[in-house]
Amino acid sequence: MFDSKPPRLQTLSFSCKPSKTLRFHPQITKQPRFPTLITHTSSSDPSSDPDPEPKPTPVSITDEWGEKAEPEYLKDADSDPPRNDDEWGEQFVAAGNGTAAAPSTSSAVDVEKDRRNEDLKRCLVDTVYGTEFGYQATPEIRAEVLELVNQLEAVNPTPAPVDATGVLDGKWVLVYTAFSELLPLLAAGATPLLKVKSISQTIDSSNLSIVNSTTLSSPFATFSFSTSATFEVRTPSRIQVEFKEGTLQPPEINSNIDLPGNVDLFGQKISLSPVQQSLNPLQEAAANIGRTISGQPPLTVPIPGNQASSWLLITYLDEDLRISRGDGGLFVLAKEGSPLLEL
């Protein structure tokens, strides 16, 4: 029923015979490595060589169009091979392990990060402008400030601000605060005849000291007072502050009393022109009083122990801006001389 012989399958034969147009001399295989790049010449008599090798026949290659083509390795045989080039012509830098390393993009990322930080800082300072250090800020502005502060704290460029003494030390000018204990002072500065001119903090890490200074101005005089403290480093971002004493500087009496034309009091505008006219004869007396007071020493007052301790957490620090939190309060300060203070 079944034939024991398997049926013969028709075979497909492939010719391995090379094309006639590609002719390689059989003696090429006897030459040293890279026969076309290294040529040995001898000035000795050829008859002294018992078995001189014949010169290899030049390789002839014909391309698909039937034209003669020169092998790639014969082109520019005397020139050095290109370096730091890949097959797409891109330039790469050789890595230490001999492999090709792609160009680094870290510098571009750093530039973009710095630009974003600058935009956030400028936006924060512009938002608090005209709020009288935050005292007159609306709930909407406070919410926007808190959002900007959170974004800056997330990209803090100084993870250990207490250790960065070169950046931390110096005079810092307050631009915004949500500290409740400063509200009475800021409220007094909102009156028509008294303004909070500046609030600043000077840090000296070499002496572990802090000085908080406040200046109030009025048409009659300028008042300055300060509190001095020492601090201890608790963590790379937190310090413990101990206030020692307060100092009241003698007021600087203005020689020329210049009242505003009118003031807004309880929703009504009141003219101060009559008051200004009555004060004109007293200008010389005010100048004499000012010269007398300016020669007096400052008044120093010790701070009670129950109000002498506090802590400060620095959550953002760079060359221009510092954000701190302490005892439930938020402080945004700009370094003296920073472009952020130029409005």
C-alpha cells in the first residue's frame, strides 16, 4: 500500500559562483593585514630573495550600474580616520570608558530653573506691593502670596541655609509678613501722620547675633528702635533665638515741618493747611529741640524672660530673597541692594 521509498523532492539549486565582474586575486590572502595601506619596499637585490612574492593584482570592483568603483578602504588611505563621528555625522565626546557620550543638557535645565525662580520672586514682590508689609492685604492677596511662597519653598536652592553663611549674613528688608505680633506696629503705621518707613533684620553668623530694626517717620520726627538677640543652630534650616534687649534711638526732629495738604480720617478728608500755617513760626524752635535731643545717648531696655525666646525656620534662601517661618508667622525679606527692592 505504501512505497517504502520517500518521494523525490525537486531541489532548487543555487549557484555560489561569484559574478564574473568581481575578480579578486587569490594571492591577496597571502599578504599581511591591510595590504593596501602598508607597502614594504626593499633596496636589496631581488635576486637575493629565494622566493619573492609576486605583486598582488589590483582589486577591480564593478558596481550595480556596470561602472568600475574603488573600494572604500582605498580612498584617502594616507589620511587618519575621522574621530568623534558616528554614522549619522553627529559629534560626540568620548567617555572615560571608551564609549560615546551624548551632550549634556544639565546646563539648559539649570538656566530654565533659574528663570522660573526669578519669575516667581518678582511675581511675589509685585503681589505684596502697596499692602503696607501685608497689613492691608486682602484675603485674595494673602492666598496668592501663600501659593507663591509654597512654590518657591518647593524649589529652594539652598537646602542648608544656616550653613550658607555667605548668603545668609547681611541686612534683610521685610516686604511682607503675616506675623500677628507685628499687627499693632503696622496698624500704627497706617495712621495719617505716622508711617512705618522700614523693618529690617541683620544677621551675623560669626557672632551668632540678630538685630531687628524698625524706623517710623512722621512730619515732625523720625523714630528708630531695635531689638538685639543671639541664636543657636538647631538644624541646617532652623535656629533658636534669644532676645536680650531693646534700644530706642533719640528721635531725629525735622527742621522743616511739612504736613500733607489733607488727611483721610474715618472716611472724611480733613485739611491741614491751617495747622501748617500755625506751625511755621515754630520751625526754628523745633530745630533747636532736634539738635538737643540728637546728642542724647540711646535708651536701652531689657526684654522680659517670658518674651525673650523664639525660633526661626528658613524655608527659602538665595542671594536676593529669604522666606522664614517662626512661631506661626510668615516673613518674606529681600536682601539690601537686591533688584527686588527696585520698584
